[in-house]
Amino acid sequence: MEQVKSVLEPTSALGLLALGAMGIGSMLNRKQQQKVTVKA
């Protein structure tokens, strides 16, 4: 059981990376939109 807990499954690891990437992308998009609205 300990070994299974210490090692994440490839699919779960990819899922976490995908969620993180999407989160960062959305935050960057929001910052860009805010800058555009402020300039306008």
C-alpha cells in the first residue's frame, strides 16, 4: 500500500499537470484581459 501511495499513476499525474496548465493559462488570459480593459 505504501508503494502505491508514494507513486502516482501516469494518468493521474498527467491529469494534474493538465489541470495546472489550464489554471495557469486561464490566469494569464484574465491578466491580459484586465490590462486591455484598463488601457481602453
